[in-house]
Amino acid sequence: MLLNPQLNAHGALTHLLSTEGLPKDILLRILDTAAAFVGITDREVKKVPLLRGKSVFNLFFENSTRTRTTFEIAAKRLSADVLNLDISRSSTAKGETLLDTIDNLCAMHADMFVVRHAASGAPYLIAEHLKRIGKHDIHVVNAGDGRHAHPTQGLLDMYTIRHFKQDFERLTVAIIGDILHSRVARSDIHALTTLGTPEIRAIGPQTLLPTQLAQMGVKVCHNMQEGLQGCDVIIMLRLQNERMNGALLPSASEYFKYYGLTPEKLALAKPDAIVMHPGPMNRGVEIDSEVADGPQAVILDQVTFGIAVRMAVMSILAGN
Amino acid sequence: MLLNPQLNAHGALTHLLSTEGLPKDILLRILDTAAAFVGITDREVKKVPLLRGKSVFNLFFENSTRTRTTFEIAAKRLSADVLNLDISRSSTAKGETLLDTIDNLCAMHADMFVVRHAASGAPYLIAEHLKRIGKHDIHVVNAGDGRHAHPTQGLLDMYTIRHFKQDFERLTVAIIGDILHSRVARSDIHALTTLGTPEIRAIGPQTLLPTQLAQMGVKVCHNMQEGLQGCDVIIMLRLQNERMNGALLPSASEYFKYYGLTPEKLALAKPDAIVMHPGPMNRGVEIDSEVADGPQAVILDQVTFGIAVRMAVMSILAGN
Amino acid sequence: MLLNPQLNAHGALTHLLSTEGLPKDILLRILDTAAAFVGITDREVKKVPLLRGKSVFNLFFENSTRTRTTFEIAAKRLSADVLNLDISRSSTAKGETLLDTIDNLCAMHADMFVVRHAASGAPYLIAEHLKRIGKHDIHVVNAGDGRHAHPTQGLLDMYTIRHFKQDFERLTVAIIGDILHSRVARSDIHALTTLGTPEIRAIGPQTLLPTQLAQMGVKVCHNMQEGLQGCDVIIMLRLQNERMNGALLPSASEYFKYYGLTPEKLALAKPDAIVMHPGPMNRGVEIDSEVADGPQAVILDQVTFGIAVRMAVMSILAGN
């Protein structure tokens, strides 16, 4: 049997690399722990000493101010020392290998690496290396790797869905947009499946849907009319600017016409359906402002829960 | 009656956007509070726990390492968590609107935004938005917006003047240089006026003086001989490099000849006149080194008081 | 008698500018203090409150993410507030002089400057200036100045050697590579000499060896066979990429052939010789991977000891 690289020998979470392969009880434990942290961020003093004296390194090989900021806030609210490494200007740029960089940071007694990388699998490579060199007390959190996974986004999406819909067992969830290039979609699909969601639908133009959706148990819909019917949860994806100018799509306005979420299209879903988006939004491209700012949107709740979920993940990894 | 956007319903300071429109008692309260913090920065341990657990976001849409650093020090000495957002590389750069960025940071439970922006009015826009969405416990500090205002610089200038001259009611203050493009000059003039300064003079080439000075109660002088006569306080402004190459001025050496503060020109003022400058100085352009390093210069005192004034502003906004 | 600019009137360390001229008792005190900090970085909570409330400014005029990170970690583990100044985008870039920048940071009540500068002597200039203006309680740590010195690297190298070889009095140490451009080599040679190392050898191509080695008491060897014979300690230097393309060296592979440390060449040294490298390594240029990852390499120990040594230096300077 292949060991799950995210779990240690006792079956406890030691890295968060993907929602794929995470047992249901661990997913639920993260969500339950996050619930406790939602309360803390509402308090006057938003700090707890759970990671005091720990060194958390933000290793962003790919720039993302938003995601880095959420991890930095989460770590600081846990009282950790946070070190932001500007990797593009670091030793890696001077020709040092990724694993030599990691070895060096381990030697500085790092406790946790939050890794964002354009290459799918980079956080796995780091986690495997840590195991090989016997650094079992250093933890990796994947903050987005290539098209592969973005597990904390997946988890905060699960938190948001559970918050508004209580459980997953009677839900119909639609994921809409550029699923082919979306690590968020992939992380959501795996988590939703493990948590028992009976119907997951993918909606988007043929060119932006991966071929393996059916074998992941996802129902492919090519138009919004069919896909939104009776939905409880709608997850919109960001359309990357570079896709719009490429060969995959005719134009942003054409895209909006067919796949942009307008009040009219939203009316096809259940009346109490919630609308989610990982941000940053392209208003007028994948989502109409009336929907984005409307009563069914829970997009800012996602952001709030995201801090709590990241605090929960870091806290669990650190052994609390 | 138009409500003052800087005050809440109870008349307390809730944002610091401009010295314009700030009541005298609030100006004085900030200066008095700063006096207490001047003592703290002299101590062995320069920290107080007034903002412990609070998240202060530095949103510098326009780069200014110096000003960002002063706010970062002030916030850290108040024990806040400081988050520096590299806005030029952030979601705003990915096409997200300014207010969507703000909404996201609010959802992360920000407590304070320190905003620097090239566009006049950007901090007002943010403050109005926070009011509209009911976020009454999130505060905005303007760290410089376009040509409009730089209120903490204005306040630290007032602190410096009061420190050396006790009160404002018998003073003659000269502001010298590129007043047209100076948010510092504007913030100083409003604060000096509210605090009862009887004579404020503006000295500079015609092309660098705004037309509305007279209606602000400022006396326009076109030469240093006339303007410096009998002055108690001399506020030099930085000449931006880009002005010197532009159409507004013949050359830096020409400028220095007419408006540069030399020991000879300084002798026209009162013997105990103080010389101020917001920094960074262009030695040999707007100010002679002999004056900059001389006994009448209080330029470094301004820097020291600046930290205390920023601590005072943040502390008052946070409700202490 | 010329006063040592690193010591105050009582002979105590007040700046760390170079290992050159540091008395043996001060070198040993730093190493002994570091030993205590090695234990701390192994603990669950890696923080001590020795620098609580102090403001440490990282002034990196030359970019070095690795070195800046080690100082930032060290300062944070001492509970200091750390301010990273992006000097390339700061007031210095706006034409402010270096000493005006320093005056401003002093006025903000800085406690320590960690300075990296491409110009040899820049940290001395700052230290002299602080003395001239009477700021005796502000300390300078040289984090690398031009080709001149990198004293914390020299000290961590001494710590590493003492850790593995107990004392210096019977050792043969070989330094290999581009000694001409290496501040690390210079700092190592001075420290080794003061600590009583009987034989220091320099190995490298003629074009990369400075002329004054003999008068520093260093034996020059032009080939590895001669130089490695009977060595206890081998210090490899990084070959800067720019050297390889220049006129000083034929090619990287040629360099590796003659001066790259391979298992075969390593076998010429004593069987228990240790291999050191300041990082980042160019594998296959100055060092073979088999050596870099082999049992005699202590390269990652150097990194670990480096944090402790920097904590020791900062702590001693701050008067603990």
C-alpha cells in the first residue's frame, strides 16, 4: 500500500498538499477547528499563542499578494514569526537548487513552509525531501501548485458550504468556468466528493473542461440553463486574463454572454442557492456586479472563513 | 449640514484624512497624546500594548519606503501586527477594483488601513465605502494622497512648532518652495490656521504657487528677502526632481540662487527662527548644507516627533 | 594609538565591522555566547526576550535574501522588531545621501543597523558617523561590504571549526577558490590567525588570488594536490557566475577540473577533514555533489550555527 504523503506513521496530518486523498475525518477536523478560530478573529485581541516561537516561511515562487497575506495574517494571529522570502530575488535565482534552498531553511530551524509554485507537485517534492532527510517536525502547506491543487481554498470553500448548508449529503453543486486550468476546482471536487456531495456539475466551454471529469464523478454540462437547474451551491471560477486573449476563447464579452453569472441565470438555481468565487473577481466577465454584490453572494464570507481555516491547518500541523 | 467624514456620530476621530476640517480640540488632543509617546520611544523597551492583536495594513499604492517605515515602526511600537501589501504586484494589478480589494481586507478583519495613493481623494473614497458597508470599527489614515493632503506630516510639523515655540498665536510662519504640488504645504496651512497662527507666508516662483493661497489666508511673497523678514518658523519644501527638468523651472542652480535657504537668507528671519523640512532633502537645491546641519535646523526632531504623532493617531483611532 | 572603531572606550564590542582587529577574547566570547543560543533554537519555543522593544533595521543596499533572512530570524528570535528597508526603492534612490538616511533612522530611535553594501567600508562610514553625532547606543553589524569583510560569516565558520575540531592550535586550514573577490575568505583568515591557527593555505588560480596573502601569513598553493595534503578543514568558496564568463577564468568545467572538490581530491586531506561552504553552492562548479552531500560536509551545520552566532552578536552589542 502506498503511504499517504500528507499523513505521518500514526495517520495524523503532517503536510497539507491536496484535498485529494484526505480522509473524511481529517477534513471534518479541520473544519471543526476552524469554527473555533472564526470566533477569535471577531475578538478585540485577535491573537492566540499556539504557534509562539515557531518560524513560518512563506515561499512564494509564484507571486500572489492576496494568498500570501492571508497566510501571513493567519500565522501572526497564531503568534508565529513569519518570514517572507522574495524567492525571485533569492539564492534560487543565483542557481541554487530548490532542495538546497529547503535544506538551508531547515538548518535555520524552520517549522513550516507555505509554498506557492507554478509547477504542479513542487510542494510534494519538498515534503518527500523532508521525509528523506528525517525532518519529520517540519510541515508543508501547499498554497497553490500549478494547475494541480489549492487545498486551503478547497477547505475554506467546504467551510463556507457547511456554514450555509449544514451538510453535504443532499447538495447539488455547480462549478463554472475555466475548470481545465483551475487548481481551485480540482481541490473543491475532491473535498466535495469525500464529504459525500451527491451531485457535482461542471459547466464551461468545451475548451476549458478537462477530459477526466466523468471519471472523477462530475457531471459535465455545456450550458448554464442545464447546469444551474436546481443547484444549491454555485462556485464561479476566475477567468485568467491570459485565457481571454488566447485561442481557447473568442472574447471576454462572448464568454460573459454564455457563462457570466447574471441575475437571470442565477434565477435558474434554487432560490436559496449561494454564490461563491475564490477572488479576485473579474466583474462583467465571469460574474455580473448585481450578483457579486447581491444577497446570495457569500464571497466575502469565504475570505473571512479562509483566515480561520488557515489558522486551523497551521495549528493542527503544529500539533495543537 | 455636511458631516465631517473624519468624525463619527459622537464627534470622535474615526479616520485621519486631512488636517482640513479637523476641530482645534482634536488637533490639540493628538499633539498632547503624542507628547506621552515621545517619552516611550526614549525608553529601553519602546513598546506599549495598546494595539495588541490589531491588524494594521499598509496599503501603499504609491511607493514611499520612508513614510511606510515610520508607520510600520509606530504600529509595531504599539504592538500591532503590521501587514505590508505590495499593491503594485497584488490583485489590484490583476484588474480587481480598489473597493473589492478593501472589501477583501475588511473580510480578513483588518483594523486599520494606512493608505498612500497618487490620486487625491483615494483615502476618502475608502472611508466613505467603509461607512456605506457599515464597517465603523475600521479606520483609515491618509499617508499622502496626490497633491491633496499628508495629515500626519502636517501634525508632526505642528508638534515640532509647538515644541520649540510653545504656542501658535504670535507666530509668523514661512513655507518656501513648490507649494503647488505639495500636500505637506496644504496640510500645514490648514493646521496652522486652525491653531490660530496669525501670519502664514508662501514663498516661491510664480509657477509653483497655487492661485487659491489668498483665499486660504496665506500671504504670497515672490522673494525670500520679503518673505523671511521677521519669521519664527521656516518650512522648506522638497523640490521634486521631475520639476527641475520640466517647464516650470529653469534649473536647479537657478532655483537655489533665488529660493535655496542659505545662511545669508536665514539671517533675515528672527535669530531664534527654526528651520523645518519634510525630507528627503536635496542639499544644494532647496537648502544649503550649512543650514541643514546648523543649530536652527530641527529637521531630525521632526522625524522623532513623527513617530510619536503616528503612534498617537493610531492609538486615538483605535479608541484608546 | 588609533582606536579600534569596533570597541567603545571601555574596550567592549559596540559595532561588528570586521574580524580583523577583533581581540581573541572578544572572538571567543561571541563563540561562547553563540553556544548558548544553539540550544535555544532547538527548543519548542525558540524565542528569548533579550531584544524586546528594540528596533533592528536591515539596510541591504545590495540584495541578499539569504543573509537578510538569517539576520531577520536571529533578531525575531531575540524578540526585536525588525524593519526591512527596500533601499533600492527608498529615499537614497531619490538622491538623499547615505548619512542623511542614517540620521533619519537614528531619529526614529533605531537600535541596530544590519548593513549590506557593495562598497567596501560603508559600514565603517556609518559607525564613524554615529560616533561623530554622539549616538553611542546605536550599533552597526556588517552583513557584507564589497570585497572587504563578512564578519558574521567568518564567526560562524570559526564556530563550526571549533565545534568539530575543539581548538585552532593544531589545525591546517585550506581556503579554496576565488579568494581575490571573497569577503568571506578575508574574514576567515583574520579570525583564524587571531585564534592561533598555525597553517592557513590559499588555493586557487593565479588570477583569483590577491597579492598580499603572504604578508597575511597565508601560504599560497596553486594546485589542489599540494594544498589539500594533510588538511583538517577545507573551506570552499562560491564561484560567482560573473567570474566564469569574464577574462579571469577559461570556463566552469575547466575550473571544476582543477579546483572543484571531488571525492578523489578530498581523499588527499586528513580522513576526518571537514568540508565547509558559505552557500549558495554551485554544484559541479566548485564542489561535486558527492562531497556536498557526503559525510565530511558540515555545510548545513554552518547555517544552523550562523543563526546562533548572529543572535550572539546582536545580543552582545545590545549590552546583554
